[in-house]
Amino acid sequence: MVMPLPDRSARREALLDAADRLVQRDGPTVSMASIAAAAGITKPILYRHFGDKGGLYAALAERHTDRLLVTLQAALGSGGSPRQRVERTIDAYLGVIEAEPQVYRFLLHSTDKAEVAGQVRTFLERLSELLAVGIAAELGLPRRSARAQVWARGIVGMVQAAGDWWVTSGTTGRAHVVRELTALLWGAYPEATQDRTAARTRH
């Protein structure tokens, strides 16, 4: 009896699974040769499924950014006050980075960054739009309000930059970063400058 061959989409997913395991282990240093070897195939077969290295890397980036977006959507849509939701969402983002640091490095610090940059940009834009809609709803603004759009992109950029510093430096704990970012969003900087001014006045 001849066993049916797996369809192309199932085979493609199996190859992505093999690539994913190597990314989890090796991060941005993963190569097409090592992925092919892990999958038990030759590089030409790998190229046949993904076109080229860029196609494979983009598919991997899409898989991880889609999964991260689902996690962040769940955090943003959870109950509680606006501040609590923001705090949970920042924590969820940093939690994924902490759990999968090699995936994060693959997405943001790959030597072939151009191959995944499009997927990362798409993810950041989708997240910014999602956040902008939430901000507009919270403040009673039109859905396409310039304020909501600017604030959303500012928040996303700030959290991404802080997360990049945190995962690279390892100088403080995740909970501390979450608290500081949330506090900054809720006006901690003006309060801190006022406290410093008041202290100088007293002296």
C-alpha cells in the first residue's frame, strides 16, 4: 500500500517548525544550511518551498509577529482600568521577549534583517492601529484622530526601544521596567520634575 504524500502546505508548516526550533536555539545566526539539515532535506528543496532565504525568514517573522499580536490583543482587551490594561500589555510584550530572547534577536538583530524587516514593520503598524483605536475609544475621539494615531505610535516606539535596551543590557528586572514605563505614561515625568523643583526651592 502506497502512503499518500503530505500536501504542500503541511510540508511547508513542518519545515517552518524545524526552522522555528533552530531560531529558538540560535537566534539571528541561524542559516539555511542548518535549517535544511535539521529538516532532513537539501537546501534546494527548502528553496523550492520558500523561494529564497528571504521568503523563509519572512514566513518565520510572520509566524512570530502574528502570535505576539494575539497575545497583546488579549492583554489590551482584558478588564480593569486603562492603566491596568496598559500595564498588562507592556508586561505581556516584555514577557514574550523574556521567554524567547533568541526569537526577538532574530526579528530585530538578524544579520539578514532586511529579510524580516517588512514583517516587523507590518506587526508594529498593526499594533499601533489597534492601540490607536483603543485610545480613541477611551478619550471619546474620532477613530482616525491624529492624537490617537500619534500617541499610539509614540507608545509602541517607546516600549519597543525600552524592551530592546532591557533584553540587551539585563541590568534590571522585567517588573521594574513595566512599572517605570507605565508610570511614565501616567505622568511620572512631570511629577518627578515638580518634586525636584520643589526640593531645590526648599534648599
